[in-house]
Amino acid sequence: MTTMGKLENTPIGTIWVAASDDGVVGISLWDDADRFLIEISRHTGDAVAVDGAAGPIVTAALTELDEYLRGQRRDFAVPIDWSILAPFQRQVLEHVRDVTYGQTTSYGAIAERIGRPAAVRAVGRANATNPYPIIVPCHRILGADGRLHGYGARGGLETKAWLLRLEGSWLI
């Protein structure tokens, strides 16, 4: 069973989290809970429990996200359920997860790290469809020109810039 919960009134708005028994299966930085439910059901093939307890992984993820947004956490310990991803996206996002707090890298550098230097656009697509934003920090991935390129969340590039400023790695 997949459970979900939300963190309200954050500096970037409401954050929704869903998790299976194995780990986080999705995070949404959009206000639309119905859209998130549909997305999670599509990814997991599972019904999502909306009423009742959020479950221990959802609760832990919400706590860790709150701590991060308050500047009290740099690393996430909550487990991720990688099983919902295609192999290429998983490979990319596992490397994205390794980009440390306060650091940035490029889509091209990630493509190099996975041994697919010509797959820069595919790496960008894998990031654009990252179901675990913030915990898998796709906001730390920049274009080859060192500039912000795309962020699929409420606020778009301003949210990406805010997260980077929080980490002290982006001065705008």
C-alpha cells in the first residue's frame, strides 16, 4: 500500500510525499493533490491511502524535508523506492543524488559519469521527470553554460534558484 502526506506553509509552498513500504515513490512541489495521486498510481500501479496515518516513511520524509527547508539538514536518510524508474533514469538519478549539498554540476558531467557522454539531452529528460525532487537534488544540475535550465515545479526556475541560494551555491 502506498501512503501519502503533505508539508504545508513551506517557503516553496505545499510539498506532497508518497511512499511504499520500500521507500519514497514520489514528491510533488505542486498544490494539486489529485494530479499527484494519479501520477503515483500510474508509477506504482497501487492504490494510494489518502485518509489515515501517513506511514513511517512519509512521516520521516516530511520531517527531513522540513529540516532541509529550515537549513537544518544537508543529507537525506529516508529510503527511496527506485523500482518505479526505468534503468536509465535510475542510473542518472542515482548519480544526481550523489551531488552534495552546496555543489552543482552539469547535465553533461552526469552524462560523462554514467559513460554516455552523448546522452546529455536524455540526462536532462531524466532530471525533468525526477519523481523525488529535493531528496534527489535535480535542482543542483545546471546547463553547460553554468546557468539554470528548467525546473518542473511550482515557481519553475525561481524555485530552483531559491533552493540553490538556501544551500549557498547560487548567488542571485
